[in-house]
Amino acid sequence: MKDRFEFSDIMDAENEFFPLLSSEDEEIMNAEEIPDKLPILPLRNTVLFPGVVIPITVGRDKSIKLIRESYDGIRTIGVVTQKDPEIEDPKAKDLHKIGTVARLIKILRMPDGNTTAIIQGKKRFEVIKVVQEVPYFKARVKGFEKENIIPDNEAFQALISSVKDVNLQIIEKSPSIPSEAAFAINNIESPVFLINFICSNLKVKNDVKQQLLEMTNLEEKAEKVLELLIKELQLLDLKHDIQNKVKEDMDKQQRDFLLNQQLKTIQEELGGSPHETEINELKELAGKKKWSKEIGKVFENEMTRLQRMNPSAAEYSIQLNYLDLFVKLPWNEYTKDNLDLKHAKRVLDNDHFGLEEIKERILEYLAVLKLKNDMKAPILCFVGPPGVGKTSLGKSVAKALGRQYVRMSLGGVRDEAELRGHRKTYIGAMPGRIIQNLKKINSSNPVFMLDEVDKVSGNTYTGDPQAALLEILDPEQNFSFHDNYLEVEYDLSHILFIATANTLSGVHPALMDRMEIIKLSGYLLEEKIEIAKRHLIPKQLKEHGVNKDQVRFSKKVLEYIIENYTREAGVRSLEKQIAKVLRNRAKFIAFEEKYEPKLTLEEIREILGVPRYQKEKDINNNVAGVVTGLAWTAVGGEILFIEVSLSKGKGNLKLTGNLGDVMKESASIAFEYLKAHSHLLGIDPDIFEKWNVHIHVPEGATPKDGPSAGITMFTALASAFTQRKVRARTAMTGEITLRGKVMPVGGIKEKILAAKRANITDIILSKENEKDIQEIKEDYIRGLNFVYVDNMMGALDHALLKVKVDNPLKIEQE
């Protein structure tokens, strides 16, 4: 065996195959001595490991001189990696301390003028001191081989096996590594050379390779190599996944493209593409539109955009739907108004009984429209309790004008987009309900009923619908209404908007300012009977398939149903009761049983059951401290009773009956005023310290609030402490102050209707409410005596009689 192992012994100048080290070759290599001095070749972009053969390109003059002189001599050099590969002319401090002894195997001159040297690593060394820098580096060195103890255990063997397996997987999955590399890995016997060989080919930075070169423990080095290999394998797997996904997407796109091309060809053979047909239809519809030049230009731009799109793209259907809406909207298309005022009056009278103020307002609008064709439509708001005909009146207005009718319920609307629409970039976007309804009826001047405007939600996280209504219901703004989906301005100024509400308390003040408020009050008993005869009964007869001769309602029967089975300002509940009666009669007709067509009160009780309500009536005046008041509710007016009871005590005031804060304050004001002016009524002031006062308002389950019961409470307290009788069939309403003033209140008409139902004859009101009475029709107030007062004592002058009640309570100072 030779003392020195040389690759040149087993390869000639023509051979380009470099054999792998065997165990024997490795022993010979490890046994070689390292010279004390070595010429040092700095490497930029790689690290040489012992036993590994690599080619290096030499470009620097110093390096070329070193290679040539060494190749002609002993061919042994020291190879050290630079700390920074960007340094063109490194100094000694720029080189790592640990390097590898290398054997120059072959020098090749390349066509580009560079010199390539093939070198083989031998053993590691450590630079002690650089002794020469010109013409190239020379340094004193010493050996660095400290670890050549190969662990002899199963764990290390398993570790080496894992390194091999992972490396083979990388070779298999990496297209840039030749398959011969797997052969080399499988045929390396020495674990030291295997680790070095893999380290040399790792795709890591030079700093990491240098750390591996400097590691002295073979087992730790193998673990580090395995960790780096696993990371590289994971990166390859991720790369493959991405490539496969991209390939699948590309394949699908190519397949879809080919199929679409084939489909297009087939469709052309059959008579044209459906996409082209759709576009031609849109253009044909657009040609018939009466829109302005600006709108026409927008359509042309959007159509050009559609034609450029791929029909299979998701945006195509969005753009197609947008243009479909565009051409189906009634741009400047109006129905011709019927300006025959007599016809309009006849329609309104036939459809609705009463409601004179509203009918008069509609006829005024028609009269102005007849004289001036281009007037802006008014924004009307009908306010009144449920069932009085607000919504149905909108239909009659449309019928009288000869316009289309649209009803949109705003109850519960809490998203501004329901009115203004969504931007068409959103998935599932659509125009607002205003634009949708105009498209549906194909007219730009309908009667548009905005039902329940008082039930619209206020400012929420989805926007403020009431704020959106400000633009819609403003004649100065709605000629350029902006819908988010449509993205162009649309003229709403020719629409006759009619809003309805039960109360104005929930309507934004700015919104109220834009509307003309018309209040509808409840109906009198006589009016309800007429409405039932003219409208409700014929309607229900038709819906139940019953002839008018088969069932007959007398006035007395209708009055009985209204008073005993309904309690409302309108007639909705009355209609339900009539329907129930007709269903009963329809059963007799269907079974062909005998019955009397004319209904009797006994039959009504049998069909509708026990009367639900008792007729409202005032109580007698034999009890002191009980006074009749008048109240307003969302369903009309009602009477209520204020009861005051006295008991011996320490002058405490107790309030019951589910009263609100304002009503409690009214009771306190009334009591304090009575105590302050007791001498005017002949009451001893000391008595108030001896008696507890209890004020109660019946129907305790019903919440009650408001200031209008103030005068009633004061009268009841005065009656209780003086034990004087209250004038019979008298009711009152009014707010009070600590100065003794009686202030005006609202809901007067509804309260008067409630008083008439209860057979009240005298009504005490604030002097300032006299103007409200003057606006009420004579039919409503016939048989009523109104007493107007401006101070609380004036109210007592009329309300309390001079005589005391029977068996009066003895209230005297003890």
C-alpha cells in the first residue's frame, strides 16, 4: 500500500469520472501529515469538505498564480472561505480560521479565459498565523481533526440511515439534481465522508456550511445535517404543491377555453351566440329609451365594457344584470294624468266616507296640476290611528289621477341600503327598493305610498334609513336621487309620495319638515255605520261569495257590533267582526239549511260571543273625589277616571295605576297647589297634615303618562277634601302649572269622540284649545257644551257643585 493516496493515480487527463472514497482510501488520507506552512486559497461562494471533489473557477490574479505554482509543485494547498464573499481583495482578517487541505487534481483553461481547477479536500486545519500576503497568502497551520471517533451504536446508525433516506427523497423530487447522485449516496460506505459529501451539496448559506465544517462531534454534525435536509425537503414539497395547483388551474382554464370555443362554434352553426343575442336585445331596448344624452353616454360606455368581457368571467353576469336594470327603468316615461276634477272627486267619495280635508287637498293638487303641467309633486303625510283608511286612501288617489300605485312598507327597515341600494361590486348587490319598484311598474310618476314611516329605525351600524328618506322626500333634492347600485342620478320629482304614520313622535324633525302633515281622526259611531254599509259589507259579501239578499245588516245590529265588539278609532276590527258573521251565514248557505237573512241582536251574540267591551259611560257623582278625564292613545281617544281616597295619617301622597313620570308630576303639582290655595276653598291648611292622600287611575295593567290629566287630578283632590259633588256627565283635559294656569293639550278631536261615546255633555278645556274646537266639523261636537278656562280655580267653579255628596267624610281638625 502506498504511503500517500492520489486521485491522479486512478484517473488520467481524459477521464471526467471521479471515484468515491472507500474506507481504505479514507484511512490513507487521514494518515497523511499536514505541512507546517500552506499557500492559502480564499474561496468566495463555497466551502470545501474533506474527501469531497469540487471544481472551482479562479479569476483573481493572486489565486491564478497560486494555483499554477502549486500545480507545478507539490499540488497541496490550503482552502479557506471568505467571511464576506463581496470583498474582491480579502485581507487575512477577512478569512475564516478553519479551512481544508486540498489536492490540486486538474487545471482546465475555459473558453472565456477563466481557469477552472478541480480540487479534492483532504483534512481540516486551523490557521495559526498568516506569514505572507504577496503574491498570495501563506500561513502557518495545524491539524483540526479531533472527532474521527465514529459512534458504534444503533442510534447513530439509525441517524445516518435517516440522513441517507431524506437525501434520497430530495434527489428524487428535485429536477435539478441528476439521478446518478442517488447512486453515489447509496455507495458511500464511510459515515464521515457521507456527511461531508452531503454538507458540500446542501442548499444553505456559506456561514452555515462553515459552522458544519467546524463542528467536532460527528453525531451532532449528523443531527444538524438531518435538520437542514428535512427543511429542504419540506420546501420542495411546498414548491411541488404550488406547482401542481397552478398546473391544475391552468389545465382547467385551458379546458374551459377550449370548451367555450367549441360551444361558440356550435352556437354559431345553430344561429348565433346567446351572449351576442343578449347584447343585441339590450341595444334594441336602449334604442327605444327617452333618456338624456348623459345617460345614453353612460349606457354606451358600460355596454362597451360588457362586450370586452369574457362571458365566462364572474364580472360578466354582474355587468349584464346592471345593464338589464338600466334599460328596463322608465327613464322620462310618465303616465298621463286624468285631470277631470269631477271624476277625481267622484272616485274619492265612492272609495272613502268622510276624510274631507284629505280629499280637498288632493283636489287642490289636481287643480294646480291642470293649470301648470310641470309642477313638483307634494310630499303628503297622513297621520292617524290604525284602521282609519290611510293606506287605502293612497290607492284611491292613484285611481283618481290615473297613475300607477306602489306601496312600500317601511316598518322595521333598519338598513340604508334597502332604500339606496348596494354598490354593484358587492356579491349579491341590488338596487334600492325605490328603483326596484319603479322598474316593476314601468312609470316615473306613480303614487308612491311609504307606509309606516314612523316605524323606520334610526341611526344604526348599517346606516340611517331616516336620513336617506330626507333626500327622497325633499322636492328640492329628489330630482337627482342617487342610488348606489345605479350610480347615476334618477329623477323622483314627478312621483306623488304619500307617507303614513300612526304618530309623529318617532319621526325625525327634519323629515317632518319636508312633508305636509294631514291628520286623520277616528270615526264617529254614525260614520262607522255608513262606512260599514257602503264599503265593508259589500267587500266582505264579495270575498265570501254571499249575495246581498242572503244576509242583511240593520243599523241597530251594526251599532250593537261597534259598541260591544270593537274599541278602535278606525274600522279594521269592525271589518273582522262582519267577516265572522258572514262566515257563519255562509255555512248555513253551503249546508242548504234554513235561516233568517235579517240578523238580530240575539244571533249576533250567538255568533260573536259575549260582548267584549262595555259602552264607555261616565260614573255618577254620588262619590267625592272621582272625576272623568279624557286621554289620547294610538288607537284614538278614551275616557279615564281619576280616583282620590283620603285616610287618616301624616299627610303622605300615594300614586297608583301604572303612571309615568309626567303624570306623577302632574299629581304633585295639583296637590301642592291645592295646599297653597286651600283657603279659597274653605279648607283648613292643617288638615293636610292629618290625612293621607291616595290617587289611583283604574286599569292598572295599562301604562299611562302625559300632562293632560293635571286639571282632572286637581278637581278630584278638591272634591275629596271639600266632599262636594262633581257636576254630572262632565269630563275635562288640560295641563296645569304651579301658577294655577290651565295649559292646552293635543288630541282634542279624538278626546271629543271618546266623550260622545260616553254620553258626556260638558267638556272643560284650556282657553287656548278653543281654536282646535273651531276646526272640528259641527257633526262631531253637536250636543256638547264646551267650557274654556285659563286657571285651575275657574275649572272648579264649573266642575264642582255647591252641594256635598251623600254621607260625606268628616274632615275636620282634631
